[in-house]
Amino acid sequence: MARALNPAQVSLLRGVDLVASPWKNGGGVTREIAVAPEGAALDTFVWRVSVADVAQPGPFSRFAGIDRALVLLAGAGMLLDDAEGHTHALTQPLDIARFTGEASIDARLVDGATRDFNLMVRRGAATGDIEVWRGATEHTLTADVALLFCAAGQAEITLEGHAPFHLADNDTLRIDAPHALACIVKCAGAVLATGVRYA
């Protein structure tokens, strides 16, 4: 028999409801999807997921003690140069770059503005990972928090014990404490599956 979750453990966050705010360093605009603890500021969160619009080249904000992952959603891409001489190239849709928040990162745009998905996790308090899901797939959710972000096209997500959820571009399905929950995904484009585990 299917095991239903408490409804409070599943929430559908619509992309059209996300509110734009300036970057920490003022060099771009970010739209916060979810943060923990709820309402946490940029210097107190345990984890945060957001979508950012990068309209011009320049330095990234620094976040001490934070591990970051950034995924290219739209645009021709960008090159992230760090102080050690390494370059993270995001030139294809859904390319992923991982780096520390302390790193001195300078962004070069390939050809105009980009839109990016961002995961930030406080080191020692939690860990996070991102996978790209395409087509029709089945998964088992085991993280403390799972966030399924519709990165392109539309997606239908069916959780064990629930009717299907229908996601459009930039919508996110958040599942708290899924505990080996079965998940079936059907998408015309791609879903970014973020898993957060508390230390």
C-alpha cells in the first residue's frame, strides 16, 4: 500500500511567484526559491537555492564557509575564473560548476546575459548535490530535503501516495524528509534534482 506523506512535507513553489532582489555585491539579481532556516539572511542560512540573472561580467559575491554549485539555465554561458588560474566553463545548457564560497571568482559572459540555478550549503552543517534528470525516469528520494526544479519545458512528477504534480519552467517541488520515497518523473526538458543532507 502506498505511504502518504503529511501534506505539509510537500510544497509546490511556482517560478512566477519568485521575488527579485539584488546580489550581495550588487552585481546582479537573484530570486530565492527556498532557504533554511525559513527567512534566514545571507549570513545565517544552512542552505539556499535560487535563480540568478547575470547581465554583466564581474566578480561573484563571496560567502565564507559555503560550498556552491551553479548550473547554466539560459544564455550562451559564462566562464568563471578563480584566483588560482582555474576556469569553470559553463557553455552548454545545464553545465554545472562547483566551487567554494571563499573563492575569488570573476565571471566572463560568453555572449550576453545568462540565467543560472544556484545551490549554496553551509560547510559542516549540511551537504548538497545536484543531478540532471531528463525524459521518463524513476528515482528514490533519500535526502533530508529534495528540491525538484523544472529547468526546461514542463514536468510531471508523481510521488508515492500523491496525485501527479505538474511543473512549468522555474517551478520547484520541495519534499521534506522523503525517507526513501519513490518518485516518477516525466519531462519534455530537464529537471534539476537537488538533495540536501544535514550533518
